[in-house]
Amino acid sequence: MKDTKIPYKIYLDEKEMPTAWYNLRADMKNKPDPLLDPATGKPVTAEALGQVFCRELVEQELNETDAYIPIPQEIRDFYRMYRPSPLVRAYCLEKKLGTPAKIYYKFEGNNTSGSHKLNSAIAQAYYAKNQGLVGVTTETGAGQWGTALSMACAYLGLDCKVFMVKVSYEQKPHRREVMRTYGASVTPSPSTETEAGRRILSEHPGTTGSLGCAISEAVEAAVTREGYRYVLGSVLNQVLLHQTVIGLETKTALDKYGVKPDIIIGCAGGGSNLGGLISPFMGEVMRGEADYRFIAVEPASCPSLTRGSYVYDYCDTGRICPLAKMYTLGSSFIPAPNHAGGLRYHGMSPILSQLYHDGYLEARSVKQTDVFEAAEEFARVEGILPAPESSHAIRVAIDEAKKCIETGEEKTIVFGLTGTGYFDMTSYQKFNDGKMSDYIPTDEEIAASLALTPKF
């Protein structure tokens, strides 16, 4: 039965949009460990990071004291093209499941990039433009980040060089062509264009690539080109910071109707969308103001939280980036090519890793056939074809809602619907044809990769 007090879609007024990003680290009891220089084993300096990233982004990356960082007006004006994004009450899904649970999802697919990635892409491109740079380089997995960044760069008149994980480059040609339509150059990774790419191909002949490989190539391309810097779509603190517009809007919308969530769920690859969604709520927990359950959902084929180790590791396969303390499967880990969608990164955001290590965050891994089963169930009743990444969160949201049937509890569940799956039809076709398989790495495979992590 529909609760007439809560509309199907809760839209905020433009005046209710966030004017500042929320920096969770300011309220964290245990701060994430610093990035380390692999050559010295000491914390990376701002000067060293400035050779790779834009100056302003380096400041954001290292800032652990300011709870709120103002969003520049030009970025806020760009956000108005597609924000505020709706918070949707999933009445139809609730009815289909027969659950007493109340289910909400924050939908981030209302822009051409099709995902939440644009929230950080425009910010990073803006700071690059303000620094007087010619262009930026980046990696992309399933293509959402590359698409978002190509849009942002086109808007600001920047050159955009994208290294796309080879398996996605081949499986998702339409996503690739959207990037090219916005003016980006797109190269399948690993490639022969960079020294890192050539080395990876030599060590792993015929590899279908990984985000770690693509990161190595993008960083090398940035530091060897005058007037370029590297930008990325997940993992690092600066990216989670920009994505907090998701959680800030979600909290404002829920507060507007007096709704307090019990469980907040997000898919997790590198951690940007999950971190952005939960940060304002986690801040309440850190300050002792509220209590929530947070669940990170990752693919069983790339289970960094649930089966990885909490150690310092390289952020890239080519081992040219700084070391991050995170839950990792090892920088040499390359997920199975049959994995559909993104979430293919070997590690997890240092912020989320610290939260998980301290017990504030739960984690679950799910098989991709179960994920697509949930995606189709959702699509048939809610009218949105979800991205495979988002569908990991849908899977666990449905599971939690079904538990409420057994217990009779009327829990309120919120999950992040990070984007749409209209460029993922090859994967949906494989699932519908019964040709999709589940691959779960063995303990031996993970151990072999972790054995190569640096020792301190």
C-alpha cells in the first residue's frame, strides 16, 4: 500500500543543493594512513603529488581537518544541468516482494554519462582548467568515468586522453563512441603506447587488462606530456569528497519527510559512489548523533574487502603510483574477463578500508548471475534498466527486504542506483541466453597476487 505522505520521487529545489562537499576524514576517529612514496617508504609530499595531480586537488586529497569544502560556483552551475537527482521510493518493488520494508534509491543516471561519475569529473576538469592545463589523462573500466570526463572536458575545452580496460573497450563499443563523440581519444589498455603498457603485455601476454593496468598508462601519459595532469574516477580521497553531493542530497530529502534509514547500501569497486552516499550519515555516527548499518557490495570475482588484505599496496599494476593502505587483492590481480561491468579494481578506497577495518562498514560479495537476476527483477517493476554495478546494491537491498518478510520488521533501506545499463546490453544478452558464468578466484590465485605486495 502506497504511503501517501511520501511521494514516489522526492525532488529537492535548486536552493537545497549542497554548496559545500563534506570531508568525512575531519570527523573520523582513525584517519586513513597516508600515501607513501614507493622509493622512500615515507609519506608522499604535496609537491610530489603535484607532478601528477592538479594543485587544488592535491590540497583536497591531503585535507583531514576541514569538514566542509566550498563547491566553486561554476561547478554548482554545471551541477544544475542534472542535479538535484531524485530520491525514489520503490513502492512497486516493495509490493512485488511483499515486504514490510520501505525501500528508497538515489538515482544518479539522469545525465548523458549515465552515472554518478560526472559529479567528480566536472570538479577535476574545472581545477585543471583553472590551473591553465592543456588536458588530462585517465583510465576507465566499464566506461562510465571516461564518458563523464569526456563530457566535462568538452564543456571546458580541455583535451582528454582515456585508457580503457581492453575487455570493456571490446565489449562496450557504444560507450567508447560516446567518449569519442565528446572529443576524447580512447586507447585499449594495456597498449603499446606507454612503457608501462608494453611491460604489462610482456609479463601478461594476451591479457584483457584491468583498471590497475590502465591507471599505470594514464599516469605515465600525464607525467610525460607538458601541460597535462592525471585525474581518476574513484578510490582517492578527493573523488569521494566530490561524490558527497549524493549523500548530502539524500540526507536532505529524507530529513524533509522525517525518514531515518536503518540500512544504507552501495556497490563498491574503488569506493567513490558508496563513499559519497554514506559519508554524511557516517559523519553522524562518528559524532555520536545517530546509528546506521552500512553495507558495501562487491563482485565475487574481485572481492577486495571480503577476501583481500589490509596492507600498503601499489595503486596500479605498473607500480609507478604511490602506495595506499587499503584492502587489496594485490596490484597484479587481474579480474576474470567474463566479469560484466566495472568494479574491477584490485583495491578499495583508503577511507572505506579504514571504516571497514574499524567495524563501521559491512561488506558482502555477490555472484554476477545473482546480480543480473536482481537487475531484471528491479527493471520489470521500477521501469529503470540498472547498470550492472548498481545492481550489486540492488541484489543486497532485495535480500535485506526479504529478511524483513521473515522477521516482520519494517526497516527502511536506502541504496545507491549509480546509473543506467543501456550500454550494457551485451551483458544482459549473455544473462538472458544463459551464457553468463560466475568466476570466483581461488585462495591460491589471491595469495599469489598478495605475495607481490611491498613489504614494510
